[in-house]
Amino acid sequence: MRFSRKEFEVAVDDAIDLIPDELFRAMENVVILIEQEPPPSDPHLLGLYEGVPLTQRDSSWMGSLPDTIRVFQGPLERMCSTRDELVHEITVTVVHEIAHFFGISESRLHELGWG
């Protein structure tokens, strides 16, 4: 299943819109980027959070570069065969990476069904 860049952006925006307002407001200094492919070292990666989770920050964090969430269009499209499936996987990926920003571990995300 393939989306145009614009369709993919809309699906990511729709996933972000599912984040409750109080959590979204806590997401200061975070950039969400769409990239076509993940790093060659992990070609099946769907998303990636890079930064310091809120649960690990202290006063020295202030003024740091923004945390980054990357959503990789290519692998998401390759794993899905229908539009609904792709929209669902984009949503799962966005929520999953935002959860890492809030300090939720990979194992806990799997327990919650977001893994």
C-alpha cells in the first residue's frame, strides 16, 4: 500500500490528534518528522524516538535541542496491504514513539497493546 507524501502527513497528523490535550501540551521541544527510510542499520524500523524521556530529565535539560520522533514511511507502506491497515500502523507507530517521550518502556508498551 502506498500513500502520497501528503496522505502520509495527514495520517500522522490524525494520529497526533488522538493524543489527549493534556499530554500534547506536555510535549514541549519535540519535533515529529516523516522520513522515507530508516537508517540502513535497522531497515525494518517503523519509528524512532531520539531524546531524553520526560521521566529522566533534570534541570540541566533546559535549553537542549528538541527531542525527535521519526516516522518511516517506506517500511510502514511495505508491511501494509490496505489503506485501513496502513492508517492503523501509522497510528500505532506515532503513539508508540510519543509514549517513549513520556518514558514508557518497550515492554510496558507491549503489555498495553501498543508494541
